[in-house]
Amino acid sequence: MKINANLVPQKAHYFLIFAATAPMLPFLPLFGRQLGLQGGITLTYTVLPFAGVLAKLLAGGIADARNSHKKILILSLAITALGLFSLYFTPSIPKSVIEIKNTNISVDCSATGSYIRHHHHQTPCGREDYLATISGHKNASCYIKCSPNSTDVLHEMCKAWKVSDQQCIESISFSSVEDLFLAERVESESYIPIIEATIDTLNSSSVNSSLSHPHCTTTLRLHQCQGLCDDSKLMAYLDAPEEPPTLSEVLHYPQFWMFLCLMLIAWSSFASVVTLSDTICFMLLRDYGGQYGQQRVWGAIGWGTFVVLAGALIDTVSGDAVEKDYTPAFLLTLALFILDIVTVTRIKLGQPAAPCGDQRSKRLALCSCMHNGPAVLHLLGQPKVLLFVLSCIVVGASTGALWTYQLMLVEEVAAAWTCGFRWIKLLDGLMLGVQCFLGELPFFMLAGRILKKLGHVTCMTVVVVTFGLRFILYSVVQNPWLFLPIEVLQGLTFGLFYTTMATYASVVTVPGAEATVQALLGASFEGLGVAIGGLVGGVLFFQYSGQTMYFAFGLFNVIFGVLFALLNYLLQKCQPGSADYSPRHPVSSTEPIADMDEADAPLALHS
């Protein structure tokens, strides 16, 4: 087989650019959360998609106007590398500003003494067993308030602790000192002895009564108690909920604005890189646009390979540490970007692209003219087209929720399934690898054949409903390893979708307006849709839970998919032949879709 040497640097560029971003892009929401910026992640991933769309338009326009696609690409690569690597130096918000809530405990009192008793929903082990790390006497101070399960029990304890009835009418509050070295754990129960208790008085003029080693003549237990201790590690051991700063609070920290600015720089410049890379690729291919997939497939290979490698490296370097060390990911990203910049300098472009208005350029979808506006507005007046655009927004919202919060959900499930889940980043990387190699690649190869057989309406219905089923499966997973087989559905929810969306412009629009309609659909999906997913997904995720959020998104997708198919059926009955969905042309190719080799199907952006 003869190899076109002029295309080798372009293949290498696709491989390196997606290999360079794979160690960072999927993990950035988790990195931001680890910095204490959870309250600002929703805002960040709502703004980023719009910035990306604007950057694409700006970079593409400047490159076309100055005929400097390669130079702008190199500049964009350098800015992306600088933005991503600079995130490494973003300081975290001080742990002291994270509010720790009261935790549910019981107070036991017997002849041997009084104890704080806590039932663990999950047995502590490894690095989470704080009490096991204490080698000498260590005191902690706690404030405890109990609402009794029985008035008799309350009065009996108050009597034993020599507290007046006036102070034990409905509840008892006291400050205590515990010796953590003497604490014991029996399976899922922990017992921490109280060595001193100071009872609160209702009368401010009264002196609080203090007891040393309080005890009772009979065994008593107050179930409904809440405690707050001055030892944050002890509170974590007692399963106390933490409340990170809210969005309004995060906005007051310079760390957030540094993170947001660097994210905007990196995200926008990377969006420009993707657009310019594809433009240069088509300039190199010229009349062979159908071979785009053979070039772009190397990007998918680079992404899938290095996202797994990055996850394994992060876990290996982090060891048993609670907070992950992302240093290997940052260094790997920087090194690969440098290699990619050197590779791009080896790309050799021929003559400049034809100016706007040239018919061949129009047919190759490499430029779009202002006079296409009326044709596009006419298309948007057709209910079927509007419905298809709406479906792109829905899929974009689902994709935004997937890109931003999927790995957060995996970590939630892993923490609930077992403590000390050391290889969580490796699991994250394997999931993304399955998405790429077992999901996207096969379906990108088969998408043209499936689309030809089923048509756009059926394919889009399959995409939306599959997204719904995929998210519903997410909501019931308890063993984190079971996420892996679910990720095969990425082939339908992204591979089939992207081909369906990309070819749609060639089906419904008039000749010459394909690029304009392509941009409209792309903005609906990657701009508005992804932003909605980041916003709504974040609100549901952080106010309720990850599984609740994905169940809500999944149910909505299933309902929308059914309505989408039904409305299109009714529209077809009312307006037969309007906005025909039968595929006639492939994306970026002048050959009929039936004659296009399956290996040439377009491979889309990973973000």
C-alpha cells in the first residue's frame, strides 16, 4: 500500500494533539473540585462552550483572511499548552473555609463510663481509619446536643450526671473532651470515651456544671444526638458532611478567577486548534475529502491510549493519598504539546484555498458566504428542521452532563462501594478508553452504512433514547467496574450521532449553504447544548446526587426520543417530502454515501 508522505505529519499531529489533551481535559472537573472550587465548576462549564464557539469563528476568520492557517495553528497550540500547564500552579482554597456540618451520633452511659457512639454506614479501613493512626493519648473537644428518644432515659442520665431537672426538660447540651487513644471500634461501631463533660445551663448567671469521667448506674443510650468536634479528621471519621464554598462564596476567592481564566484560555485555544486542524487536513486532501476519516482516526487512537496511561500514572504516583497527584498528567501533556508543535512545522501546505464564492470550495464545505443567510432562515422555518436542531441541543446537553460530571459520579459510586479504592483514576482512564476503542471507532466505521439503511430520524431517535438508557443505567450502578460495559454505548450516543448531525447539512440545504447549516448544528450541539448540560447537570448533581442527576437526564431523554419520533411521523403524514431525511451526500466528500468506504467516515472531536 502506497503511503502519502505529505499526509504523515497531519496524521502525527492528530495523534499527538489528542494524546496531549487526553491526560488533562477529562480530569479537569475533578482537579477543580480537589482545589475546593466545586461551587464554581457549574459556572465554569456553562461559560466554556460559548467561549469555544466564539474562538472557532475568530481563529477561522483570521486564518482565512490572512491565509495563515499553519501559523495560527502553531500559536493556538502554544497557548493551549501554556493554559493547561499553568493550571498546575493554581492554589487551592484553604481547607479551613470548608464548613463541616454536625454529625449524627449517640451517647452511651454505663457503669464503666460515658461514650460517643457512632455507627458507620461503611466500615472504615486503610487511610480512612483515623483512630488507628493515633499512637498516644490525644484529646478532642466536642459540642453535643441530644434530643432524647425517651423522656425517662433523659431524666435518668441527667440524674446520674447530677444535672437539675430544669436543664433536662426537652434536651441536654454539653461540651466534652474525648480521649481518642482509648477509643475502640467493633465492626461498624466506634466508641470514644468521654473523660470530661460540661453541661450547658439555661440561666446565663449560673455556673456550668462539669463532670470528670461521667457514668451511670444503669446502661442508658441517647440516640438522637448531634456532635461537632474541633478535630476535622475526627469529624471525617464520624462521617460528618462537608459543605464546600457555594458559588457566591467562591467568587470572592482569587483562586477561582485564576482557574476560570486559565480554563477559558486553554478551552478556547483548543477549540481553535480543532477547527484549524480539520481545515488544514481538508486543504491537504483537496479533492479527496472522503479520506478525512483515515487521518482523523489517529486522533482517536492517541486519545484512547494516553487517557488510560494518564489514569494509571496518577494512581501510581498518588499511592494511598486521599488527594490525587496530577503531576504526571501535567508533565505528559506539556511534553506531548511540544512534540506536536514540532510536528506541525513539518506540515507542507500547497496553494492557498480558493476565495469565498468559488464553487468547488462551496462543495467541499470549506467556506460559507453571507448570501446563504436567507436559505438557512428558510430551512429553520420548516418544523422538521427545527425539531432536528432541537434534538441536537438535547444531545448536546446530555453530552455536556457526560463530559463534566461522569467521572465525579464514578468516584461517588466507588467511595460508596468500598473504601480505599486506590485505582480510581485507572478506572476513569479505562472507561474513556472503552468509549474510544470499543464505542466510537467501530460505530464511526459503520455509521455511514447504518445511516443509509435507517435514515436521519430513526438514527437520531436511537441516539437520544440510547443516551436516556445509558444515563438510567448510571443511576443504578453500585459496583464501579460495571461502568465499563456501559461505555460501549458511546458508539451510538456520539459516533452515530456525530455522523448523523454532520451529514444532515448536505441532505436538507441548498448547494453552497452546507457549511452554514453545519455551523448552525455544531453551535446548537457544542455551544448551547453542552452549556445547558453543564449548568442544569451541576445544579442537580451538587444539590442532590450524581445518580439522581443522571436518572433525571435519562428519563428526559427517553421521553424526548419518543416524542421526537412521533412528531416526525406526524409531520411526514402532514407534509410528505418536506426536509427529506434520506441520506444523499456524505460529509466532506463529493462522492455518494453508498460509494464511500466505511473507513472514511468522519471522526469527531473528543473534549
